[in-house]
Amino acid sequence: MLTLTGVSKSYGDRVLFADATLQVNRGDRIGLVGPNGAGKSTLFGLILGEEPADEGRINRERDATIGYLPQESAPIGDETVVEIACAITPDFVSLMRRVKAWDAGHPVEAAHPEDLHDDVHERFHECNGYMVEAKAKQILAGLGLKPEQFDKPARELSGGQVMRAHLARLLVQEPDLLMLDEPTTHLDLESLLWFQQYLQGYPLERVEFQCILQ
Ligand SMILES: Nc1ncnc2c1ncn2[C@@H]1O[C@H](COP(=O)(O)OP(=O)(O)O)[C@@H](O)[C@H]1O
Ligand SMILES: [Mg+2]
């Protein structure tokens, strides 16, 4: 799925990698261990193409999907915890918001005149929206978030809780290759044990969430 061949990377005269080789096959579970500053996050940057390697080749299987959890989360807007966890595509959250608005009795036809109750609900149903949401909530709970936090704007929660919501999204998405940069920093023992167990069974049966939005 991923091959690094003869990769070298230095910053100034600090050599992080010299002629490094790595192969990742489907089903592999690899832990990258090293002290602070060893180059773990840089390696992710090289694989993602965010940082150029000085030498060597990095080949990713063309169709393999990658999910990446950065060490630091990007700042957030007004999304709720469950919306972050359900953000499998940008369009999905928008559709979910419209379904919720209808269900709460506040449809937003003015903003979306093309929205009809049955149409929106049918599309949500077709892309397994209810299953995605249920799965997201189950994962959020496993990662130690409380149901009363699910609908809170993420900016009201701590950085660690937001990071758990992003981690939940990746587990909902189920990419072929999960790249997690220090994912356990913000997990307590109980959610750490849940997470380890979950990864042992990863990937679960794939849920199709193809959305066709007009
Ligand atoms: N863009 C950059 N420019 C210069 N030095 C960098 C850059 N990114 C990382 N480094 C340095 O490379 C080393 C490895 O960093 P990093 O990959 O973040 O380590 P780790 O994730 O293992 O803690 C550190 O010494 C860091 O200061
Ligand atoms: Mg790092």
C-alpha cells in the first residue's frame, strides 16, 4: 500500500532519515516509536507529500485512501462534536444539518429552496446517514466523550476532546491507511483500552456512504 525506498531527509545539518526504507502492506499495524524531535511527524509529512524528501522515493498505492490525524488539530468553526465525527465528506454534514433542521421543525427552505422533506430524508437514507451517525456516536462514546457533549459546538470543548472527535471521524471513514500522530496523548486509560480493542478489529465491515448531492 505504501513503500519508501532510500529516503533521506535533513533540516540543516540535522539528519532525520538517511536511506530509510519502509513497506506497509494491507493489514499491517505499525507503531513508530522515537523520542521528541526524532522525526515521527516529519515522516508523516513526507508520506503525505507536504514535505519533500531530499532523496529517495515514496510510492502510494493509487487507490488506497489515507486518513491522517495530525499531532495538532486545526482551529475549528461552529461545528458540533458529532458533526466533526460525521464529516466523512464536506457534503455529508450539510445534508445532515438539513435533515436535523426538518426533524426539529425548523426547515431551512429559504436557504435551500430545492430542499423538500422527503427528498432530503431520502438522500440521507440513501447514503446510510443514520448508520454513519450511529457509528460516529458509538465511537465518540468509546473515546470517552459524553452524549451531552455530542451536540455542543466543538470550540466549547478542550483541545483533547476535539482531537478525539477528529479521531472518531477517521474511524468512521475507515480509510485503507490510518496514519495517527500521537493519537493516545489525550486518551484516558479507559478510552485507550477501548481504542486498542477497536484497532484490533479494524477495518470493520465497510459502510458505503456514497452521497450524490445535487
Ligand atoms: N519545517 C521544519 N524546518 C526546520 N526544522 C524542522 C521542521 N520540521 C521539523 N523540524 C525539526 O525536525 C526535527 C524532527 O521534528 P518532528 O518530525 O516534529 O519530530 P517528532 O514528531 O518525532 O517529535 C525536530 O528537531 C524539529 O525541530
Ligand atoms: Mg511529532
